[in-house]
Amino acid sequence: MKTKVNILMGLFFIMFGIIFLLNNMGILDIYLDMFDIVALINNYWPLIFIFSPGVLIHILFFRRKRNDKVLLVPAGFLTIFGIILQILVSGKIHGFFWSGFFISLALSLLELYILGDRNKKILIPVYLFAGVSLLFFVLSASKPGDINVIQVIISLAFIAAGIYMLTKKRNPFVK
């Protein structure tokens, strides 16, 4: 029987594995003075306080015999948003808070769809949040004056229409 210590140790290894992976990718600059706890919390608070509870909820979800699929939404959101916030806090990427927020919502609902009952109604907010995330990403990735918002909205409408045409069951105009 696994104890809470095993769960916490597993969570600890996952958290530091991700920190080192992000450091190797050049996204984080690791400052590892283990005796300077304040500096660690200042630099890695998203991983400690947001990402870690998300991973813990995932572990608890997969370990339970009676799966409460509703737990996947906060677990996925906390896990993904913790990683995105850590990248933003590291200072390597700026201005993508809102796109990260909405893509975290979209991916957590997509996780619920994949691991849950595959209810198609869940895909509606997934597409909505992913589209809003894409819009915020495009708006924050460009300099003011570089982008025409109307053109972005028209482009997103064409993309949404194409996805709708590809995913619907049959075409009502063709007999």
C-alpha cells in the first residue's frame, strides 16, 4: 500500500524534473541555493503553489477506484497554468498571460472529454476557449499597429467554419 509519503516524493521528483527540463531548454535560469528559501519561492512559486496541487489532484484521480471525472478540470487547469505561469515568471516570454489562461481552460476541458464520458457538448467550450486563446495570442504577439483586429477575427471565423464543416456529420445542402 502506497503512503502519502510516496505521493509527496513522487510529486517532488516530478516538480524538480520539470524545473530542470525547463532549465535545459533555456526557459529558466536555475538559482539553486537551497538555504535561500525566499529566493526559491520567489522564483518558482507557480510550480510550488499552482502546478504541484494540479499534479497531486491528478495522482489522486488515477489512484481512486471511484473516479470523479469532475476533478480533471481543476487538475488540468492547475497543472497547465502552473507551467505557463512559471514560463512567464521566468521572464523569457512576456505578455501571454490571457492566452495561457484560456488555453489552460481549453486543455483541461479537453482532458475531461478524453478521459471522461466523451460527451460532445464539452467540445463547445474547448473550441471557444481555444479560439479566444488564439485571439489573445495573436493580439499580444504583435506590436500595436502591426495587426488589424478585423482581419484576425475574419481569419478566425474562416478557421472555425472550416473546422465545423469537417466535423459535422453530414452536409444538409448535398442530397
